[in-house]
Amino acid sequence: LVPPYLTSSVFVKTVSVSTCLVYDLELSTVRHQPEGLEQLQAQTKFTKKELQSLYRGFKNECPSGLVDEETFKTIYSQFFPQGDATTYAHFLFNAFDLDRNGSIRFEDFVIGLSVLLRGSVTEKLNWAFNLYDINKDGYITKEEMLLIMKSIYDMMGRYTYPCVRDEAPSEHVEKFFQKMDRNRDGVVTIEEFIETCQKVS
Ligand SMILES: [Ca+2]
Ligand SMILES: [Ca+2]
Ligand SMILES: [Ca+2]
């Protein structure tokens, strides 16, 4: 159901990194009680036990209960030692920080994680669209997609893709728009995005 470019690059990587984060967080042992746990159980696809475990890890990494962008970049970059993940981490941070106040609360984190790990295809596609729509105006432009692609290539590093050419990200963007921009108006809407992704399977 998910097109190859998503499977191969952004999506699986995002999911696997989020999974890594979960495993990493679960190893921690600090004990705290989450607030509003029942509400979160209703809002996510995690069990009470999972939420408690995630919360302990979250509070361990971030005792204040809030992750700012710098902390997020530091944690995220650990998974990509061969490349520079800071730009991609910036976009990812903004996708988690739904109210755009510069910090991710535990609630924001688990709601995003629930979509990435256990959401329906449509929920995951909505999440991915929001990630690519950098200025959150409801349209993905070529400029936005180019920034995203470049950040992914930077993150993967030349060690992973030794023969990456400089024009590779823009070729990737052209392919994306050929597939996605169905009415050829130069921008991709959520409707175009979901329709195309669900057909390309
Ligand atoms: Ca926030
Ligand atoms: Ca946009
Ligand atoms: Ca369009």
C-alpha cells in the first residue's frame, strides 16, 4: 500500500528510528506515573503497560517532561552516526510538535508514535504528508520536497550511498511530482497524496 520511495527512504526509516527510540526508552528504569493515562489510552493504540513504560523512558531522557528541538536532534542523530541528521530531525520535530510551540510533550510524542507504529495506512499517510508539508499550509511544493529529500540524503550520509550524485535529490523530487501531482498544478494536496499512495501498491 505504501509506494516504494516511502518504503525505501523516509517512512521505514522514521518508523524504525521511532521503534529504536521506544526500545531505548524502555530500557530505562526511572519510575514516574503518567498523568491522564486513561485519556492517552483512548487517543493511542498503546496499552496501559506500554504507556507507563514509554513514560518512564521519556521522563528519564527529559525530566522536565518536554523535549525541545536541540534534545530531539541529539537523540535522533545518535541513530545516524554516518550522516548529518539535524535538518531531517528539524522537520521531524515539527511533525511531532503539532501545536508548534517549540516543545514536544509526552502526549504529542506517544500520539505520533502510535500513528507511526500502529496507525492505519491513511493515518500514516496523513502523518507523512504533514511531515513533508514544511510550512503546514496544506500543500507540498517542489521546494519543500527538495528540502526534505536533501535532508534525507544528508542523514543517510555518503557511507551508505557512496555513489549518490548531487542531482539525485532533485531527480527524486521530479519523480515524486510526476506520480503525485495528478492535476499538474505544481503542488500536491493531501487528496492527491493519499489517492496516489493507495494506488501504487
Ligand atoms: Ca508542542
Ligand atoms: Ca506547504
Ligand atoms: Ca496538484
